[in-house]
Amino acid sequence: TDDIKLYEKIDACFVGKLSANTESIMKRMTEAHIFLLSHLKPQGTKNIITYCDNHIESENPTLRHLYKRIFELADILVFPSKSLYKIARKYIPSTSKTMVIHDHCQVRQNFNFCLALTNNERWKLIWFGSKRNLNYLLNAHDRLISSSILKSQEHELTIVASKDSIQQLSKIFEKKIKLTPNWSCRLVSWDPMNQPEQLENELKRAHISLIPSDPYDNKKAGVSHNRLVDSIRGGCIAIASPLDSYKDLKKICLLGNDFPLLLKYATDNYHRL
């Protein structure tokens, strides 16, 4: 508080995506942000909030409290999709301005789709994302490897994720792959110093991108289109769960909950798609 005068002449304060690994860190982060925004607003600073995930309806009371207070202190709220704006609209103060700004495209456009399979080649699949989405991947993978309609196909799944996620997954997939000889797995650590080149190269070598989620999970309501857009621009056929925001792009991807059926359809109709 002795140094708060450092912030007295700030014109705008931008608040990005907030997350923490433990409840204690979350509480400290909540106190710090609410304190700072509460001080800046009376000084004439414009508080500009990017709202990327539906945290205001989170099951976590600390996270829910944080975003309810941030909404109250916001001058401008920025949403990545119309779907998320509609969900959060009831919490927006009448004094706040709102706008929808879609995420920028991370990867360059590449429509040189992966070539046809040779006799000994496997279908190359890719998943990329954050640690909090790993449970959706693992659930989808369980359904894929146990599906009878995929038994005659050979698959290679590439997973691009953070280093700690890869360490966690290596133990899980070591056991899984032994039981499923028609599936193999490549684990690739996300390199933050080599983006977007790394992601572009991984998408370029893949045939199909998998984006499983849960349309009934409040945390995923109104998510941005970024992973879906990056997959398509990267030259992959995208198979994704039918999230409301993804439905904006339903004509250029495969949406549904039955990933084994969608994957079989995608491989059977690959060249036409």
C-alpha cells in the first residue's frame, strides 16, 4: 500500500486471463486484483477486462467471487465469442461497455492437406491444448481405442502440451498403448519460444485434429474458436465437441459427441472433406 501512488496516473488497466494452481494462490491473486482495480477506478483509470472462460459461474467460490467483483469494477468487458457474451450478459453492470473480439489466428493458412496414406502408414491425429483440458482428451481416447469400428485402422496420436502435462501423460499412455497395438502416441512438449512455428509444423504433418470437450460443462460455455480455427488453418480436418461457439463454424468441421463415429467418417471421406 505504500507504493500505491505509483498507479495514480494510469490511463488504462488491462486484466487478462487469470488462473492459479492452488487455492491459496487463487485467494492471494483475488485479493490483489480486487484491491488494485478498486483503487484505480476512482482515480479515473479505465479497467479493461478480457473474459475468456465462464468463471463467473464457476463451482470454485473464490474464482466466482473474483469475477463478480471484477465485473463490478470493469469499464469495458471484452469477450472472445458472442456465445460467452450472451451467457455473462446478466452479470454485466449497466455502466460497463462490452465488445466481442475474436482471438487472433496463431497459425498461417496452410491448405496443403496431408497426403494420402501409403500401405504402412497410420492415420495421423493431433491434440493440442492446456492441462485443464486433458480430462476431455483422455475420456475421448478411451472411447476411440475401445471402438470396434476403428479396429481395422492404424492410428498415431500426437499430443502437444506443456512439459508437466507430457510427464503426466507418458505414464498413462505407456500402459494404454501396450493394450492397443493399432494405436501409437507421440508426446511433444509445447515450446513457448518456437511459436507459431512448432504448432504449424505439427498441424502440417497431421491428417485430423481432435478437440473433445463437454457442451454441458459450464467452464467450457462460450469458449473462443481459437483451437478450432488453428486446426483448420493448419490444414487438418477438425473433429470437435458441439460447443455453442463452435457451431459458428459447423460448415467447415465435424461436430458431435460420438468421436469414434466421426473419426471413421473423416477417414472414410478424407479426400472429399
